[in-house]
Amino acid sequence: APAAALVSDGMRIEVGQAEDNVHLLETSLGSKALRCVPANGSCAFEPTPSELQGRACLEEPELVAVARAVLALERAPEFAGAAFAGGGLDVEFAVDAEKTVHLLQARAVVRAAAPIVETAA
């Protein structure tokens, strides 16, 4: 049976047994008060125009492509078990003008142990 998984803040997908069995279940928009625009080989932040604030940055095909790429990465030997060892993967990606997904960086998320609380004897 397919499983639902939270992939990002606001994006939930349904995952089957294969990377090609991925379906977008729901999305929600985050705050977009500022946007990054190219400036002198870097990035400059400016207010996001109001007509763009209610629009998603990625369309459904791009979201599904990102999910498929991350699923394939989770199954790679380098990350064997990391995604399901309680921490998951932290994946950075980019989508180019041709709508191609590029995975830039990935690492297993390591959760810190609960802090030790000393009590008076």
C-alpha cells in the first residue's frame, strides 16, 4: 500500500514501491515577503510583488521530480538506512530554466540526544 510522506513544509506526497509511483497529495504556500534576484553574480533580496505572493514557486511536475530524485537518493548505498533512522535526509536542490532537477547536496540528518537534566539528590 502507498505511504504518505511529508517531503517539505507544505508538500505531501504519496509514495509507492518504485520511484515512478509518486503522486502529489497536497501543497500549501509559505510566506513570500522577500525574493532573491540575481545581482552582480550574487543574490539581492527585494520585496516579492503581491501578484507573485500567492503563487507556488514550483509546479506539480517539478515537485514530483524532486520527490522522485530524493527517493532514489534515499535508496542509494551511501544513505542506506539514514532516511529511516529517525532523522531523514537534508537535501538541497535546484530546478533550472528547462525544469530539470539538480541535487546539489545531501546529508543524513542527525538528531541530538535529549539533554541530560540533573536532579538534586
